[in-house]
Amino acid sequence: MRPARALIDLAALRHNYRLARSLGGGRALAVVKADAYGHGAVRCAAALEHEADGFAVACIEEALVLRGAGIRKPILLLEGFFEASELPLLLEHDLWTVVHAPWQVEALERTVLPAPLTVWLKLDSGMHRVGIGADDYAEAWRRLEALPHVRMAVKMSHFARADELECARTREQLDTFAAATAGLPGEVSVCNSPALLGWPQARGHWARPGLMLYGVSPFAQAHDLAAQLRPVMTLESKVIAVRELPAGEPVGYGARFVTEAPTRVGVVAMGYADGYPQFAVNGTPVAIDGRPGRLVGRVSMDMLTIDLTDHPQAGVGSTVELWGNQVSAAQVVANSQTSSYRLLCAVKRVPLHYA
Ligand code: PLP
């Protein structure tokens, strides 16, 4: 069997969830959209089912996978519904929905449902992606509140730049949120991972942590709270071939690495089709049998190459960690044209092993 695999540490996931929950205002929806950021939504949700206050996914399709697997806790649809005909299905499967656009308010007004649907009304406080505008928010809340088939639950918004710890724009978003929701009943939810970790003044009743659950810091710089996170995924594989090259020889596509001295190159069964970033640069850290090493040459679809010159004991069969406990995902991100979010979501083809 191909040795590439991702080990998923569910105890670390639970540890990170507990940290997120302890920072929030009491309750936290574990964000498990996009197959739990590549970690496997069903297994991750099942591991958190007993302690999580609920889960958040992008859409009904993702929620139904969780319900089908026996997840009974509340599930919030972050993108809400896409057409009014989905609304009975939301009730049937006990799903909560975000309402983020005027057409959704109108769709709810035109619909009659046999029982109240739980709604989180989203404000566009300045990110300008989805959300009801600040001037229209209170009116939208009141219109929905008047419907017998709607239970207005939470006032929510989302930050665009909470990962920048001194960002005036985030303060403006908070002020806009406070002004637009003033006097309305309901609970508050504004925190994603960077806001939970870095913006204590933003904490509301419900947090919505995603990235931090998987043990990855949302910040580019060191951060005390983020340092308490434990990595959940370890991506690893093995050396499948070794090349002894003299000085001056190119390695891989595009000759992006040329040996400066006699070099031992190890070929690892892991490529960009598995989710490893194609444009990770020469020198990106890896761990070879537990010792620090480096990537050399362009990453191929199914293989990548590492420098084994200073690893005389290593050879075919040596274990190579691409990220996890020894090499942080953030270190790989810093050496690739990608983000932590995309790094994790891109993982595919490799089997996930749970512990
Ligand atoms: N809330 C909303 C509305 C989101 O779209 C996301 C993720 O994109 C999250 C929460 C979780 O964000 P993070 O992964 O930064 O914690």
C-alpha cells in the first residue's frame, strides 16, 4: 500500500475544542464544514458529539451527512438555504439556518412551516460578503420575529481581518455590530478562531471556531493562547527511492533545485495531488525519522524530493513528516503560496487514520 497517510489525533481535537469553548462566552459550535477542514467531518463530529454545543457546516448537504451518521446535536448552516423549497427539509432534520440576504427574509415570509425554524440573522458589519446591511438589520429581525414559523435566536456577524491583532477595521466591525443590533433580543455570535484567540472584547454567547479546532494558529506571529493548541493532523509518508547526485545536477520539474555539492536525494510518496503545496520552496522543513530535514526541488503530483545528505541513516522506508507535531502546518504555509485553511482543506487521496 502507498505509505502516504494523515494521522488524525482526536484527543487533540477535543483539547482544542475545550480551549475554544473556555475562551468564548459559554458555548461553541465546532465548525466542521469542508469535511472538517480535511480531517473527516463525521469522525470529528462524533469525537466531539458528547461535549460540543453543536456544529456548523456550510450547507444542507454537509449537514445531512452528519445527521445520516447519527450526529444529534444542533447543526447550523452557515450559508443558510439556497431556495425556499429546502426549508421543510431543514425542519425535518432539526437544522438551524443563517439568514444572510434579503431574499431569504422574503422567502421565509412566503413560506408556512409546521414548526418554528431556528434562525441566526447575519449582519454585514463590514466584510461585505454576505449579511444584511446595518441600516436594514433591525427591520429584518422584526419581520422575521413576527413569523410564527421562525424562532429568532442569534445575532451574528463575521470578521474579515481578525487575524490582524491591531486592526482598526475589526474594531469598526464591532462598533457597527453593536449599533445595528442594539435593543434587539437574542444572543450574540461573532467569533471565529482569530477573534476568539485575539479579540477578547468580541466574545459573545456563541463562538464559531474552525481552524483552531484543528490545532493551527490563525496568526502569522507567535501568540500565547494559540501556542496551547495541539496539532490534530500529521501528514506523513515514506522514502521510496534514493539518488546519489554529484554537484551541478538538477532535481525535478523545472530544475528548481541544482545540487551545489554531492547530494543524497530521497524521493517521498507524497505530492500535490495529496494536498502538499506544489509551490513549497526549496528548504521547506520536513522531519525525517524524527529529525529536521528539508524539501528540495519542485513538488510533483505524486512525489516530492528531500535532502538526505545529512541523514546517513535514512533511506528507503524512512518516515517523513510533512506537517504535524514536528513540523507545524504554519511552517509549511510560510514556505508556500497558500494559507493554513487551504493547506488543510486541500488534503485528499491520502487515507485518514484516527487515534
Ligand atoms: N463562521 C463563519 C461564518 C465562517 O465562514 C467560518 C469559516 O470560514 C468560521 C466561522 C470559522 O472560521 P475559522 O476557521 O477562522 O475559525
